[in-house]
Amino acid sequence: MKRRAGAAMSRTMSGEDRLIARHFAPLATHRGALGLTDDAAFTAVPAGHELVVTADAVIGGVHFFPDDPPDLVARKALRVNLSDLAAKGAKPLGFLLTLALPKGTGDAWLARFTKGLAADAKAFRCPLLGGDSVRSPDAIMISVTAFGTLPRGSMVRRRGAKPGDVVMVTGTIGDGALGLAVRQAKRLPWGLSRAQAKHLTQRYLLPQPRNAVADAVRRHASAAMDVSDGLAGDLAKLCRVSGVSADIAMADVPLSPAAKAALRHEPSLQSRILGGGDDYEIVCTVPVRRVKAFAAQARKAGVRVSAVGRIVKGTVPPRILDARGEAVDLQSASFSHFLRGKTTTREGAHGRDNEGKRDDL
């Protein structure tokens, strides 16, 4: 009887309801998600805490290739939002998912997509709370709204950097942008070995959000943001809001062995490394007296942090200085979806480069 009743219920369900029940309900482990059987979810914020909310979307042909593995696409869509939470010093609480799918997207793609999403939702303790699924006339679009919590009044903003603060970054810079170029190339570029090319491609396909150092950022940083559109451009945004400038030593910017090898072979890649985007690291400013404590806490969390420069007085864009102390002229300081006079994609997922004048929207 139960099986017959279940079968009858399945026949009365819409295609969207069946999709949700089959692929996404198992991810809704938070009790407030109600198994994705209602119109909304509910959640409680711990006493003395505030809610932090962020949203990012990824679109096929712009942020990922149509033939990228669906599980990695799902994980990237969630991780770029987790990166924002980390930069604010917040602990993940849950997320909403809006999925727009073109006709022909089958169960096999969705099964792999939800498998990857489930793995990261569990790993980062960030369960699915709800969302929506709709039909897309063209590309796949995945929009995630992520929620986090932190003690009241402790969110680390872009505003707050002071002259004398040390500029610090997590991980390594430029791997994602170089990985995209490798992903587009028909042969190994820049004299890279297969292992080096694989490292860069993997960093593009699967960002490493630095949630492990969120508490260290919250405790010690005066200002912070995640590096999604390029270190040079994102630091400029932070400085602009804080009313300061910065001097950054190119020699101190942390690069992976693969990125160093590429840069030695092709010095012009410096602009792509600093402005190409897809790093999903954290750039933060730390008062001098707190640098050692910040570095020690990050080290304990297993995350590399590097001092790359200082905040200085002024309102001019940050300077990237070479070994002689001269400012480096970057072709593009930051990726932007909005370029004056042309349509573009992230570093050319359709085969174009991100060239032209940047629109400072």
C-alpha cells in the first residue's frame, strides 16, 4: 500500500517537485528547511550574534565552461559565497539555491551536481535551506545566497584600514586566472609541466575559500574582503572605501611554484596574475601590533598568510612596486563584467581576453 500510495503521489507531483525531492531534499539537513516541502525556511540566530548575508551567481560560458564537471561547478558556486563569509569573519549557517536550467539538462548532470554540492555543504557545515528552480532559455545559471553568523558588531568591513596597517593575503595569488588560460589553451602554455598545468587548472575549477581563518580575520583585521576580481583591483576597492592608499611589493605577493614558472617564462603575465581574478583568497589589513597573533592563528588553522605591503595616506589607487621600487603599470587592475564599449566574459570563457577600459561601477 505504501509503495502504491508513493507512486500515486509521484504522478501528481510537478516536474519541479520531483526534481527537488529527488536531488535537493537530501541536502536540506537543517530542521528549518522543512525538507524543502514548504514555501520558506526558518532559522534562529544565536543570542548576541548577527546575520551576515551574501549572494553570488555563476553562469555557464561566463564563470564555467559547459563541459566542466557538474560536481565542481556546484562546489564552486557555493565556495565563492563561502569566501565572502570568510572575509567578513562569519561562520557559515546555510544557503539558498536558485537554479536555472536549459532544456535538455538531464538527471545525470543533476545527480553529479548535487553530489558535489552535498559534499561541500557537509564539509563547510552549510546546509541547503531552500531556493527555486526555473527553466533557462540558454545557459545554466546558479545563484547562491549564503548566510553566516558572528558576534554582534564584529563584522569586518572594507572600511577600517589605517595608514601603517600591514596588507596581508591568504594562500597564493594568480592561480585561478592562469588556470583559466590553461583551460582555454590547446597546448601547454608558458613551458609548464603537466603537473603545473593541472595545479593551475584545479585552482580555477575549485576555489579554496579560507573559512578556517574567518575567526582570525574577525579578531585581528581592521578591514578585509575576498579577492575575486584580482588582488590589485579588490585592494583598490578596499582602500577607496577606507579613504587610504597602499604600497605593495610585487616580490612579496605569494605565488605558487606553477605561477612562478609561468611568470619566469612570460613576464607580461604579471598583469593577469594581479588583475585576472578567480583567486578567492582574502586580502586584509592588520595593525602592526596584531600581525604576529594573526599569523600565528592562521598558521594553526593551516592557512598560509603573507605580508605584501603597507597602507599609506592618500586617495590614489594602490601602487604595485617592482624590485627597484618603481610602480608597475598593469594593463587591467581588476576583472569587471561591465566594460565600456564592449561585451565581455570572465577572461574570455568564449575565447576573448578581458581587455579594454575598466568600468568602475
